[in-house]
Amino acid sequence: MKNVLLSTRGLKKVYGKRDSKFEALKGIDIDIESGESVAIIGKSGSGKSTLMHLLALLDQPSEGTIKLNGKNTSKLKQRKLNRLRNKEFGFVFQSFFMNTNDTVLNNVILPLKIAGIRRGERRKRAMAALETVELGDKYKNKANDLSGGQKQRVCIARAIVNNPKVIFADEPTGNLDSATGAKIEELLFNLNREKGITLIIVTHDEELAAKCGRQIHIADGKVIGDGKGVAKHDPSFIEDENLDGMRDKNHTKEIDVEEE
Ligand SMILES: Nc1ncnc2c1ncn2[C@@H]1O[C@H](COP(=O)(O)OP(=O)(O)O)[C@@H](O)[C@H]1O
Ligand SMILES: [Mg+2]
């Protein structure tokens, strides 16, 4: 039985008005099952972050629907939406900076505060999350005093502290050296394997994308490929202008790269 967690139909996103109107997403239909690990790939400006923001219910589509566990999310009131997001989702976004003047512990505690968890329990859970990312000994440090990789681990601790069903990560290893990046990847995939947390990762990194169970290729606000495996010379990773000639327009949803 399929257990569809997130489902989009005809998803469109238009930024700006009149002359400055820009259609960043042009009708996206995807179903993401619970427990999947999904990479959203495509060149810069293709609409990856826009799609992730919509899936994470951080922004509203201009058209189309997003269902979470079969429920249409457009009907939800802002308060309900905030609560839902806080409870079900964890975020590892570069732009979701931490309060670097505050301690590591307080940064991780924040989602629990928002959720109204009481003080003692908050601290216990935040410490457990920090242990998971092997930063238990740094809880008193100012977040500012950590290395880039450690900060990213704090973000992961904060993302998992509420026991989310989904983790959204936008270029989670983008600014890290390869050894540190590998550690972050390991953490994310362990959460997927061991806790069944659904992973949705926006990435430019071909190797990271290949580690996911599925790759959704976005180009020009459309899905041009969706399936298992990344081709060795996947057009999505080529920062080239015009690739249309390389694609069969009638079969754009299936770029099958698996061996027969
Ligand atoms: N808030 C915004 N206002 C206007 N245009 C935007 C906004 N956010 C993104 N865009 C445009 O939408 C397109 C897709 O952006 P984005 O989803 O961030 O792409 P990606 O993450 O794939 O690099 C880009 O052309 C970008 O300039
Ligand atoms: Mg982006």
C-alpha cells in the first residue's frame, strides 16, 4: 500500500506582478511517500527552492493543490499551519540562520518552546538531539563560536528535536568541506533509515543526489525527470543554457536511467 505523505497537483508559483511577473513553477504534480529520500535537482534558478518552500508549507502556491496526508492544506488557517509545520517538519536551510549570540542549547530548544513543551522536558529533548549530532559537549557554547560543520549539526539537532515526519534540507552540505559534508549526509540518511523520517533535499551535489532513493529533476519550473538513479551525465547538473533538444518532449516525466 502506498502511503502518500505529500501530494501536489498543478502547482504553480508566480512571483511579481504585471511586467515583472515571473512564473517560477509551471504545474508540478508529484507524490512523495512516507519514508522516502528524495533529491530535488536542477540548475540554479530552475525553481527548486520555490518548490521546497511550497512543499514545506512556508509559502502559498499561486495555483494548484498541496495535500499533506490526503488533506488539502490550502484550507488551513495560518495558526494551524504554523502548528502543523512545527510538529511535522524539520528544516535544514542555510537561510534559516541560528541566533548565533545565543547558546547551542537555546537554539535547539526553540521549536520546543514554540510547541509549548515544558522547561524540563525541553532541555531533556534538546540534549538528546545534540547527542545525536555529537554535540552534547557544546551545549553551553555560543552558536557563533562553532565551526561551519558544527553549526550545520546544530541545525540538524534543531530540525529533529520535535521528532518530525519530514526533514527539508536546502543545500545542506553546500558550504562545507567534503569530510564535514559527508558527516552531515550520514546523519541525514541515518535519520531516514533508522527513524523513517522522510528526507527532501535540494542539492547541486550529484553524489548526494545519487544517495537518495529518488531524484526529481526540475528545469524551468517543470519536472523533467522523476525516478530512481541519476545518469552519469545528467543534464540537470550541466549549467548550460539550452538543453531542450536533448529531451523527448513527449516523455519528459520519465528519464529512466536504470539498467534494464
Ligand atoms: N521572491 C521572489 N521574487 C521574485 N522572483 C523570485 C523570488 N524567489 C525566486 N524567484 C525567481 O524564481 C526562480 C526560481 O527560483 P528558486 O526557486 O530560488 O530557484 P533554485 O532554488 O532552483 O535556484 C528564479 O528565477 C528566481 O529569480
Ligand atoms: Mg535554491
